[in-house]
Amino acid sequence: MKMSQLFVQTLREFPSDAEVMSHKLLVRAGFIRKLASGIYNYLPLMWRVLRKVETIVREEMDGAGAQELLMPFVQPEELWRESGRWDVYGKELMRLKDRHDRGMCLGPTHEEVITFIAREGIKSYKQLPVNLYQIQSKFRDEIRPRFGLLRGREFIMKDAYSFDSTQEGLEKVYKVMADAYTRVFDRCGLETKSVQSDSGAIGGAVSHEYMVLIDDTENNAGEDNVFFCKKCDYAANSNHATSILPEAVLDGGFSECKLTDTPNTFTVEEVAGFLNVPTTVICKSMIYIVDKKPVMALIRGDKQFEETKVMNALIANGFGSINEIRSAAPAELEEIFGAGKGFIGPKNLCHSEHSEESPAKPVKIEVIADLTTKEMKNFVIGGNENDKHYVGVNWGADVPEPKFADIRLAEAEKGELCPVCNEPLYLTKGIEVGNIFQLGTKYSEKMNAVFTDEEGKERPFIMGCYGIGISRTASAAVERHHDEWGIKWPIAIAPYHAIVVPVNVSDGKQSQIANEIYSKLLAKGVEVVIDDRDERAGVKFKDADLIGFPFRITAGKTVDEGLVEFKTRETGEVEKISPDEAVEKVFKALGK
RNA sequence: CGGGAUGUAGCGCAGCUUGGUAGCGCACCUCGCUUGGGACGAGGGGGUCGCACGUUCAAAUCGUGUCAUCCCGACCA
């Protein structure tokens, strides 16, 4: 490809609306252009990168025994009603009407459609297992698209779905897919960590996310918090991570349960200071409004809540499905408890009946307590009266024992330890480029997708689903591989392998040598660009660095001595070698 | 949806406070010159100042509304 004909416009400055480096560089280097918020054009260079990522994914998926297909991007409402997600999915699901006023949606994921396909096509256990995948644009009307391709509304995803007759079968595929995932990202030049995660709205029991770790506090492209252990392979998303806590004082030492004045103590630290006790004997209360109903969550004073865990604990305790969870506003606290932030507690909650005369008195409110509160004794809670706390509280005796669950946010900086091997736990940022779920029968049951087993009985498919963000993976690669001059594409996904630069196109010798090198590379299938533009050397070098060609061969003044310059983008290493040696070096790097 | 900010040429910005000919750098076109890290000179093209309404003799500038974009919190590949 001649640079003069390549459809690319590099910019001299970063776009003003970009925040993270991958977004800035992809726009500036002419890979993408925004069409609307979270919606991008993939220009020719980007498309080459995306196709390379896709090819790697295809090879690994096919190798893992999955078969490629393509499902519709527009899907009918009725299918989503079958799974129950039409009402649950929320505004991320882009809904529309066709000319006959029938409800449709743009596919944010394809569990419904694939389940439809499976129930039509798979009737017998003899046809199982089956693993199907597609690579396609998805649309999710994100609340807040940002960071360019990292969180777009339209994005390219590989989604695979497995069908098995047994849980063992599912676990087997899951393992095979996990291995394939590691290879995919490895081949893309990305180091990833497999972390345990919350299964979220898609449902299911076991799930792992593949994270590209971003160990750089300046860089906020890593939207997820990942806890990991350096000794064993424990790693978990913060919405799922747990930890072993250091020893702490759990007995408040109060001799009796008593309502005590604690004026102007709005925070746990202030209460602890006033009462002269450690924060670990204070039981912190938090009110969440869950689908308009207030719920009380309790945790040890020095710890924080993890909302996803709170939500899961509520669901596990029979709360049904939850659409919205948020912390209560101060005004709501006053209205419900007659007390403000800092003075709410679990005492006298379920005992009094609601009455019209005193609507401020709480009625039966769900209480969920973190495991850290279970062993606490003679502890402190809010008095449900401003400027008052109860001290010397014990479960059972003073407050009915609540339901206990792990709803705590792990905190590595507080000396917490790995739950597996007791070694220090670390926290880092990560970009989630893929995930794998053991779905079970969630969709097959709801959508009546069944097969006949060996005993002639109908049973729902046991499903798994496996996603890779193709466009996000490419973007994460830029996030990990760049410097102040531009992108440093890993060879496997670079849009082109090399660029040949005749410094001065009006110099016959330089042009001739450059063209010879170009032809030799092309002849062996190297993806190469020749910068035939009548530009000054600086312009060409800047563009080459910005776009991120892994190799640059420059034919300049040294051609008179029979030498060209060979530059490796990744290392910045520069060598003066003969044209043939330069060509050979590229062949070698590409295994040709 | 809540909080903050910004909309002026393809990109990056000034002008707005104090209303009166729409500007600068880069990019683009022509000519010259130059050719190893985003040269230089001369000439040129390109803008309903996001949109609407209002105030005014007169609005990029003041007011109201609206839309879009970005950032901080709840979604997820």
C-alpha cells in the first residue's frame, strides 16, 4: 500500500473530547472517528486491526470446538418476554417499533436468540454438547459512554454459547474456553488475569473475567478494581473479592445495653472518639432504597459496603429480582426513622407496628448484616434518635439476630489477606476484555428449551456463555502499548507490519532502494506500506511512530554506503544495515 | 437521571466581561524554495458562531429555552 493512497488522516493534536490514551491516539492517528456519543467509525487502519483480533479469536474458538454462525442484530420483543428480560433489562436495551408497531430491540447480547436456535435444532442428548459463537456489533444504550472504544454504545463482540446435558459437561467446556481465552489475549500481545467476578444481570453461578491490568494510577482507563494475590492465583473483581481481616477488638466492653447521648457524632470515627472505643466495636448502618423499599445493611465500623454484594445477598434472601439500588437520601432517613445520618440503627425496628399517627416509626424493614458483625459483642449502634447511640448491644438479647452475608468491600490497603493463602492482598485497575459464565438452566428453563435425555425425559439445556470485546481488546492493546510518540502495536494485531520510508522521494537512489525493499517484502506476503509522499522526513517519521508500524525501514542518505536504517517501534532500537538484511529481519520477525 | 463544564472552518483555540467588518495556528489548494524528526515565503478557498425564540437600530457577544458533547456517581465486553 502506498502511503499517498492510504485512507488515513493523522492529526497534529489530540482531540479535545478524549480522556484516555487509547481514545486520544486512535483518533489522532486516524484509526477511528466519532459519529455520535459512544458510536464510532472504524476507518481502514482500525478495521485491519479489528479483523486481526477477530481472526485470532476465530482460530482459537474453532480450536476449542466452537462453530461460528451469525444471528440477527434486530430481535423481536416476544423473545425477550419469554426470557423475562424485556421488563428487567432496563434502558440499556435499545427498543424500537417496526412499521407494524411490533416491538423490537437491538441486540445487546444473544442468549434469547441462541436459546431459540438450540430449542429448534437440538432434540436429543446425542446432539450435545454444542458450542456456537458469532462475531458481531452489539448495541447497549449505556448510561454514560466514555473512553472511546473502551465503553462505546455500539461495539464489536464475540459471543459464544455452549449447550450441555450435564453440569460436568458444562464445566469441561468452561475449562476449554478459559484456556482458549488465555491464548487469545496472549496472541494479541496482552497479558491478562482471570478473575472471579459477580455474575450480574446475566445470571448464573460461576463466572470469570479476563482483565488487562492497568498498574498506573494516572490512567483511569481501567474501570474495574481487581484484587489479587502474588503468591497464589487468587484474583477477583472488587464486586466479588473477599479477604481475611487482621485481628481486631470486637468487644465494646459495655456492661449493659443503654441509650447514650453522643452529641454531634455523625461519623463512625466521631462516635468512637466520643465513646473512647475502637471503630471495630461500632456497627455501622446504611439504608439502601431497593426498588423504592428501604433496606438496612450493617457492617463493622471500619469497613465499607460493596453494593453488588448487598444486592446479591438480598436476592439470595428472597428479595426477588432487583432493578434499582441506591443509598437513601438524608431527607428519606429523617422521614423513615425520625433521625438523621449517623444515628440510624437496627434496634426497635421490627417490634413496633406501623401506625398512621407515627408514620416516622419504621416498620418491618429487611436487615442484612455483614459477616464482620457476627462476632461483635457489647457493641455500639445508632439510637434512631438524633445525638444518641445504643452502647453494649448484643445480638439476640438487644437486637434480633439479622441475616448475615458477605457484603463487605475488600480493602487491600488495610492489611487484609488473601482468602486462599493468607498472604498480602493487592489492588490494581483492570480493563475487562472478556468474560465467561456458567449460566446453567436460567434461559433454557424460562424459554422451554429442552432435549430428551437417555431415559427419555425432557430436560433443559445446561448453558454457558462466553464473551470477548473485540473492539475493547484492540483499544486495551493501545492502552498497554504506546509511548509519547504514538501507538506501539503488537505485531500480531498491527494494521501493517512495516513501513518503508524513502526520505526524499525526488532522490532516485533512495526511491529505488525503497521500492526494491517494498517489493521484496510484498512478495513474501508482508503487510507493508511505502511512504511515497513528497513530505519532509520529520512528517513521515512522526506519522510512522504515531500510527505504530512495528518496523520502519528508512532509505536515506546512507544508501550511498549501501545501508538503510532499521527501526523497531517497540524498543526504539535503530540499526544501520543493508537492504537485504533489513528485509530478512522482517521475515524473521514474522516467521517467514 | 443528579452534579460540573463546553459548543466559533476538518483539528486545536482566541474573540463574549464592555453588542457594531468573524479571527489565529495546524490542515487544504496554487507557485516558489526545501528534504533525517511535524520547514520557509507569497497567494488562495472554506464558517447558518449548535439550534430556536426574545431584547436591540444592530447579537458570536445580553436573556430564556432547547439540543449536542465531555467530565464525576449507578451499567457492562
